[in-house]
Amino acid sequence: PGPMPAAAVDALDLALVRRTAGALPGEHRGLGVGVGTELAQLRPYVFGDDVRQIDPSASARTGVPHVRQQIPDRALTTWVVLDLSPSMAFGTAVRLKSDVAEGVVRVVSRLGVRRGGRVSLLTCGTGHVKALPPRGGRRAIGAIRRALEQGVATDGPAQTGDGLGAALLRLRGMARQPGLIVIVSDFRDPTDWGRPLRALAARHRVLGAEVVDPRETQLVDAGLVVLADPEDGRQVEVDTSSKTLRETFARAEAERRERLR
């Protein structure tokens, strides 16, 4: 919670520009051939070509009609995948993980609409997928702000059939042109999301914004406590004063993070 320093936003903007290799509108190459500024080829005219593509200079020099085909430029489309599962409602310091996730989405959205870009939001983990179509300008920012105001985490057990893997599979069908995909999650979803993520990474630029709370990586000596799993509601009584238990927990979490990496 709170304002984001302008210097931090500018630094993130520069990082995204470098990652996506485009600083101005039109620096992202389109898929088809048509009107644009990137030269595809110059060749003799054949029956069926668009006469509007005839190049006067080349035709005058050669005495034979030539057409100049070009690849259209396009602005970058940013697809934001937001995890709203119950584990995102956890937090032990000054803010919840959902607060951090909300800040990430707000900043990425602001950066995504710069230079004529468009932004889309896809949520998962609530049992009801919310998908906002790609938009630009204030309309995109307003729609995402209203979606965030409805909550960035859910209470109660996680819903089945709406995990991160299902969201990435759905996004694969929605994002047909290459763009930037930003996944905001704690990546604790038990479903198989690795395969659809690799499929998206083969076509798009992908950034993963992992949201982590310190107590998820290391237990503190707080005596006998009752821990609850926010995803399925299970509870377990734990004696955190046990050094062996704390070391085992830290080792298991380190192994999980290595698999995640």
C-alpha cells in the first residue's frame, strides 16, 4: 500500500523496454505482410498482386512493374496473469502478498499502455476466470483498477479446475500474436503449469513476478502453534521450538524453490 516512487517506475519501464526490445510504437514486428515500414521484398508484379503495392521507382528503373511488400509494425500487447488463490491472502509483515500482487499489476499496467501499447488481465484461483480484453490508454487502466477493487485474494478453500495451469492454457488460445506475458503469483499452485508456461515462452516474452512472504521460507521459534493451509483448510499443530523441525522446514522450502527456479 502507498504510492510507488517515480524513479522505481522509470527503472522498471527501462527494464521492460530492454526485455521486449522496443522503445517506441511500431518497433514490434507484426506477423502478416501489408502496409508498414519494414521491407519484406521487392519483386516483379504478378497477376493477383495488390496494385497499390506497385513501387514507381523500381518499376521506372527496370521497365517492368515491381511490387514492394512490407511487414506492418504493431504496438506491444502485455498480458497480465494474476493469481487470486487463497494462499495470496497470507502475510506476516507490513502487507499481505495480495497487496504486493496488486501493486505489481498496477505498475505493469501503467507501463504496458505507454508507447501506444495495450494491456489485458486474466485472473485465476477463484473458480471464476475473469478475462479483460486488450485495451490501451485510460480505458485499460480503469478496467484493471475496477477488477483489482473486487479483491486480489479469496478466502476459503481453493477452487478446482481454475488453477494457474488452466489460466495459462486459456491464455495460449487468446494471445495469438507475440507479446509480453507477466505472471503475478506465489507459484504454489499444485496443478501442472510448467508445460503451458513453456509453450507460451516459445512464442512470447514471459516475466514471472513471484510474491513471497518471509514466514513461508523459514519458521521462527514461537512455541506451540496451529498452522492452517489456506488452500485446503487443513490444520496441524506444530512445536516451532524444535530446532530439528525448523531446519527440516527450511530445507524442504529450499528444495521447493530450487524446483521452482
